[in-house]
Amino acid sequence: LKKKTEDLKRERQLAEDLLHQMLPKSVAKQLRKCQKVEAENYDQVTIFFSDIVGFTSIAASCTPLQVVEMLNNLYVCFDSRIESYDVYKVETIGDAYMVVSGLPERNGTKHADEIAKMSLDLVAAVRQVVIPHMPTGRLQLRAGIHTGPCVAGVVGYKMPRYCLFGDTVNTASRMESTSLPQKIHISSATYDALLTDDAYEIELRGEIEVKGKGKMKTYWLLGNKNYSVQN
């Protein structure tokens, strides 16, 4: 009986660990108790988007199984890296990777710093990801970051997802889509949030036309003076 109890506890822990990889712990806890998860408003968070440069052409030149293997290698690398930071991985859609800091657990003014350090790490890490069917090839990342308010909540019943809503999400996505290979493109709001530490190397990109937003003053995040990315 003792052994069966221990086995049951172990299986229960495995199930909980899997659930916590799909939903935030606080949300999963409410769902397990059959409680309704209320959408929550967050005054300030920082959102990161990235995708692979030329992914469509890379995918067209290989089999579906090779695409899956390549993306799995990439996301295993990224997932292990982001554990070092106070961030929450929202989702992956194809080659797009979305991460947020400042929710579901608020972390004061740390969110921009956490995402900035993480993004520098991922941009360096992507060059080390091996593409099984292209041994000499190397992936390139295009990244974008924006800081602002947003709403987060659970959507769906059969396969509930923790989703983010608001203009901050759209703007972060625009920062990514107007970025360049191996570059981290940040908005003025993120730039202002990072200024408090004076720890970052940031270069003015200038005013660019952003779809749905008009002209925006943006910057390149180049590095951190006090933090070096380890291979």
C-alpha cells in the first residue's frame, strides 16, 4: 500500500509538472478547483516576439519531419535558456516564439530588464542550434520587444490557453516584424524602461513606419555592460 501511494504521488507530480508547463501555476490551481479564472489587467509588462529569418524558404527545402526536428531543437534550446530569467513563455506558433515578463506574477519594474537579458541570450544561442539536415547552415533570429499594459486571461474550455490581449501585444509583434536578422528591435517605451539601470548598450534606429501605428521612434538593443551571455 505504501509503494502504491508513493507511485500515485509520483504520477500526480508528473501530471502537475506537465500542466504547469502549459499554464501558469496560479491559473492551473484555479482550474483544478473548477474555479472560473478571471481576466486580469496589468499596468506594465514587457513582451518579446521572435521568428526565424527565411523560415518559409528553409521549410520549403526540407521534409515536414525535418521541419519538426529543426524547430524542436530550437525550442528545446530556448526553453532551457529562459528558465534563468523571470519570464513566462506564452506560446509558439510555427517559428514564432512569444515570451512575457511581469505576468502572471508581477515583478515591479524588473520586467524590461529580464526580457532584455533573455533576448540577448536567445540571439546568441540561436547560432549554436544545429539543423540536422543542414549541418553547415545556421539559423538567424529576428526579435522585437515592447513595454506597456495588457490583459491576460484563460480562453477556451476543451483546451484552455492563457492568452494576452491589447495593443502592447500588437506593437511587440510589429517590433519583431520590422526588425533585422540577429537584431533586437525595441520601442521607445522599452528604451525608457531600460534607461533606469544605465546597463545597456542601445543604439537609436530612428523613425520607422510601423503598420497600424504610423511613425515610431525605435532602437536597437546591442548588449548589456554588466552581463555577458555564456555559450
